[in-house]
Amino acid sequence: MNIEIQTTAKSRLPEVDFDNLRFGHVFSDHMLVADYADGEWKSCKIVPFAPLTFSPAMATLHYGQSIFEGLKAYKSEQGEILVFRPYDNYKRMLRSAERMCMPPIPEEIFMEGLRELLKLDKDWIPQREGYSLYIRPFMFATDEFIGVRPSNTYKFIIFTCPVSKYYIEPVKVKIETHYTRAVAGGTGYAKAAGNYAASLYPARLAQQQGYHQLIWTDGKTHEYIEEAGTMNIMFRKDNRIITAPLSDSILAGITRDSVLTLAREWGYEVEERPVPVKEIIGYLEEGSLSAAFGVGTAATIAHIVTIGYEGKDYQLPPLEGRVFANRVLKTLDDIKYGRVEDTHGWIWKPEA
Ligand code: COI
């Protein structure tokens, strides 16, 4: 498909204060917009980043038929654009689309669109340690119709934002045993907008109690750990890296997969299995848990310092001693910024 490109008359880049970048507030000059109607993808354009206009009856606004992805581009010391595992995001987006009755996005639109967009907005990729260009592909229903059925028309958009850290400090999390993020048979494995909407109220209650985020438990018994808001969660106990297994209520994190791959290569025992809350609390009570950390694209590796459960806060060991989490963070950064050889085929170079 031909990608029509309209460039901005004036870049907003000189206005950006890179020293005070907050996650998700600053958007690059251009965005990719593709439209679906009559059973096919009709057009694909790159245009200046700008507000959209739509009908108040647009289906997404009412029933939430909307999905998204999150991935990052980095700039190497040599000034090359490096994107971390974009094809995995593409494949996950197809799975989300299927679950939400949305059409598949052609690989050409996703990958070639991303290539053109990144080449055009290359200067927006920060060349600083800890910084990257966050890429947000998303698709939503655009029918002007308020009956409940899958839309016949959709927009697929990719915009990008220069970012630094998502969590600016180590995180305090609370194990949630009342509210539920996802249930068996539900949409938890899809990156569906509604999953995030549903998480806001319980997360706000936790924030009012001084936590940054929740650790979600299974919707049926609340006895097993699933994932944390905005990231998957892992625990280190002795030589073991423990995390919940993928299921239809857990997001198949790409960082999750990368961390487990490295852990296996480094000789850790990786346990992807149901993780009872009681087991983790037992380790915390005896002081034998070496670390807990969130893993995600936006969050990268987020050290957890406190876990709250049933009114009690458990403190975790100091960050300096967390050998695995620190090593995996550094190794992934070295790969993402092109400082070491990419032996896993995780890096995609749009200019190559
Ligand atoms: C990501 O890590 O890319 C996410 O989608 C999490 C989030 C910012 C909602």
C-alpha cells in the first residue's frame, strides 16, 4: 500500500524540554493514520500530529471497541534507530484485534508505516541513557452508530512520544483481593482499552492508601498472583525466577518474555506456574524473597520496594543487592541501545 506523506510546516521539537520529560505528555511531529471500511484498508497516510474530529455517536466512545500497543525505539551512539521487538507487538495486536472483533491490520501498514514514521521523526528519538521514543499503535471503531455490534469502520493510528522513566521511583504495590482486572474467558490477554478503564478505580483506592499500583490476583479465588497494573510481575527466590503462567487473563508481555529468556540463559530456574499469594507472603515473612519487580515496555524493570497485603506492608531488600533484576535491566538496555550484539534477533532497524 502506498503511504502518502504530508510533513509538518514547523517542527515542535525545539519547544521540548528534554530535562523535564514526563511520560506520555509530549508527542512527536507526525502520526500514521490508516482507515478501514467496506471490508478493506482503504488508505494509509502520515500527517502532522493533530486532533481528530468525529461524531459524538462514534462507536468506540460508547462501547470501548479499542485496542492498543506499546513499544520503544532507541538511538544508538552511532545515531542508528533501534526498535525493540516490534514484530512481537504486531502479532499481539492481531490477537487483541481478533478478540475485540476488529479487522487484522496488514503487516505492511504496521511495519512499513512504522518505518516511515520513525525515519521522518528520527530527531525525536532521544539519544540519552534512560530515554527512548515510546510508540503507541492503536485501533478503534469509528462507525457512527449506537447499536451494540462490531463496527464496520476503524482507524489505525501510530503516534510516538519521547519519554524517560514511567515510574520515577521504586514502586510500592498492594495485592488486590477484592477487585478483579480479568477473568478466565474475558479480555485480560488482549491489550483492550476497557481493561485499563476497569483497573482505574481499584488503582485509585490503592493510591489513596499510598501505593503506586496493584498486584492483581485471579478473579475467581484471589489466591493467585496474576500481573501488576501496567506490567507483568516476577519474584526472585534463591536461584528461581517465579512468575504467573500466561493465560487468557494475563497480558503476554514482550519484556516478560525477554526477561525469562535471559534468566534461562543465565542458569536461573524459571518457574512459570500459578503463584499463590500465601507463598509470596510466607517468603516475605521469613525475609527470604530476594526481589520482586515489574516488567513492561513503559515500566522496563521496575523494582518493587513494598508489598501491601491485608493491611500489612512488607519491605523488600535494598535495590543494590538485587543481582538478577539489575543485571537484566542493564543487559536489556545494552541490547536496546546497541551497545552489545543482539544475539536474539530482538532489534529491528528501520533504516536498514
Ligand atoms: C506499555 O508498557 O507499553 C503499556 O502499554 C503500559 C501502559 C503505559 C498502559
